[in-house]
Amino acid sequence: MTTDATLTSKGQTTIPKEIRDSLRMKAGDRMTFTLMPDDTVVMRVKSKNISELAGTLHKKGRKPVPVEQLSR
């Protein structure tokens, strides 16, 4: 999918609606931008928080540890 956007004088742009919809983005979602050696920019949506990921890595025979009990 390719769409165009414009950069404002303040360095802001709008992510086109069809891309936001495809990525299921909503207000408040965070993104990371990575500049690749060939000048390509990769944008990733950071929509997961740690509490949503809790329990996704489970080792057989071990009980999951609640996020609140993890040491910092």
C-alpha cells in the first residue's frame, strides 16, 4: 500500500487513514521510526504494553509470574 502525505513547517504529518485503519491505530498509539542505511524509514506501531504481553512466554512446568511481582 502506498499513499502520500505532506510534512508541515512544524515537522508534523498525518498518517493516511487507510494505513491507520489497516494497522488498527488509535489516538495515543506510539510509534518508532528507524532510518535504514538506504534512506528508507521504517515505522512500527508500539500498541502493546507490558501487561498485555504478560504470560505470552510460558515455559512448560513453570507457573507464570504476575507483572506486579517482577523486579525492576
